[in-house]
Amino acid sequence: MRVESWVGVMAVLLALSGVTIDAEQECRRSFLPANVHLLHDIERPLQRIYERAPSFRVQCDRIAAAGGLRVTVRIDPLIPSRCRAFTVVRRSGRRILADVHLPPSSDHAEMLAHEFEHIIEQIEGLDLKKLARLKGSGVYEVEYAVFETDRAQSAGRVVKAEVRQNAAPAAD
């Protein structure tokens, strides 16, 4: 029996048995959590970051374990000049929707890890507004209702360094 025929037979058997296969799950990238969706063709650079940076893998594990979280990562050529990347977080009950905007670039390691850390802060329920009022908290209100954290900045730098440190040596 030819392979094509075998695949067709399996599809018919699955359909008759009531089992459905979601095409997205069948072709799912194994290196990113199932609740992270890419809107642009940036799978390869993200896989490189994932493979080279243990800290980024830990972030992905935290995001994967978060119930009710959906993260969308997009390339946004219209990012305001005042920021390098940003994430819009919306809450609806227990659901958290995070929309990560990255600039067109070949190096997203620092920015993505930085934004993922902001998402983890939301998973943990940090009250950034309250923390920004506490001296020494490492949380700063950079403009009205927009917060920056030392923690996210550090996460970005660490992942960037790990990616560089674990880069394959250049071929001669």
C-alpha cells in the first residue's frame, strides 16, 4: 500500500471513530508552549533562542504552565519610537491575553525575554502600580499606567548573553 493511501485510510478511520485531529496541533512547534502563537514567520529565530538560552526555556515553561493564558507574538513595523518592544496585556476574569509586539529585526533574544518576563509578572499577579510607589522595588512607572521593571530588564540581558555564549562557532 502506498504511503498516500495509508494516510487517507487512517484519516477515514479516525473520522469514523469520532477522533478529530486539529491541523494546528499536528504541525505544532514543539519548542514553544501551546499557548504561544506566532503571527509572523519568526519560528526559526525563536527556536535558536530557545535552544541556546536555558533562562528562556524556563520562561517558556512558566508560560506553558499558566492556565488561562494566551500569548500572541507579532512583528510590528509600527512600534512607537519611544519603545523597543512592548506587550499589551488584557485580563478577562481569570484569562490573560498578552500581545507581544517586536520590531522587524534579526535579533529578538533580549526583547522577547524581556517581554516574556513582563507576562510572567502578570501571571504572578504583581501589582506594578503599587510596587512603583515603593522605593527600591525595582518597578518604575515610565509613563501613565506603563511600567518597567528591573526584573524584566535583567531577564532580557541574561537571555541575550546566553544566546551569544551558546552560539555555534563560525565556520572557517
